[in-house]
Amino acid sequence: MTFILAIQLKDSTIVASDKRCATIDSNGQFEFDRDQTNKQNLWQSGVITGVGELTVIQRAVGFLEHLANSNIEQLINCLELSRLIRNEEHSHPQIDQTKLIYSHCDGEYLKLYSIEQEDGEYFIRQFEENELSVWMYNPDISKVTEKIKILYETLKPLSAFTNTLDWLNYYVSQISHIFFEQAIHDEFMSARFDIYFQTCDFFYIGTI
């Protein structure tokens, strides 16, 4: 379904998302794939991912790609339109619960943003520095709470490392343990995940 971990650092951002996808069959039941789904969508200034219904997310990203200059400020409207269309086709709580995370570098500042709902209306929220957010379908993360706490307490910007590879390895190691441990107890996510590292100068994306 989805397990996303997103981190806003002073000089960089990190977004990790699992690869398990479920489609809703004619009886309203979930059918899982083989953990091959790419939930991270690259756009010209960052990455877009989300939780909820995959069709809603993919269409919202597709609508954005067709706008002039991929105006990220319109992503909130793209999501609303995608949700409305999907509700005409199908009825399931996952559709209305869909929300997004995206990164955006304006040339000087790199920020993570979320598009969430309050009272049925979407709004955009900017992540704070050193914010760590976990989004998941299964609300029980008791098995990895301590690991997430340790990760949060030891957050470091890229500038704190001697080189980029040390930075990548530092976070891949900790995040891998979180995904692996949670997946043992959570059938709605995979231990395999995609991870996206970004600064205003470069990005790296890979599958763990």
C-alpha cells in the first residue's frame, strides 16, 4: 500500500517509499502486486510521492506534467481534479484519503511540502528544518518507533559529512532497518523501497 519516510534537513531532503501496491477489485478487496511499483515521480525540480490510491496520485502527476513549465503551485488543483474523476469511476475510502509529498528547489532553497486535507479541503504545508515525517496505511508502527526516534535524534545535514557517499550510507543504513522491521509486521508494505536524496545541486535515486 504505502510506507513513506520523508526528512527535511538544512541543506537537503530525503524521501523513501516502499514498493508494494494494491489495486481494488470489483468486490472492494485489495490485490497486492509483486513489490515492483515505483511510487516516486520525478519532476523538473524534485520528486512527488504520496499515500492513498495510486491511480489518483499518478493522474495528478500526469496533469501537472501537461501544464506549462510544470507549475508546481498547481499540483494541489491537479490532485483535487484527479480525486473527483476517480470518485466518478469508483468508490473507496483510499481515494479520498490520498495525499502527496513533493520537493521543490527554487535555485536557492530546497524544501519538502505536503498536500493534505482538513475538513475535506486540501492545503499545502511546508516542512520545518529537521522534520521527519512517516506516512503509512497501517497506523501501528510500534515495532519501529525506537528506530525512528533514534534516526530523528541523530539527523545530520549533508554538510556534516566528509563526502556525499558517507551521507548516503548513513541514512540508507538506518532507513533500511526501519523498512525491513516494519515490513515483517505490516502486510500492506514491502521491505524493498526507493530512496531519493536531493540538494539544490544534484539528486540520487535508488532501490534498496
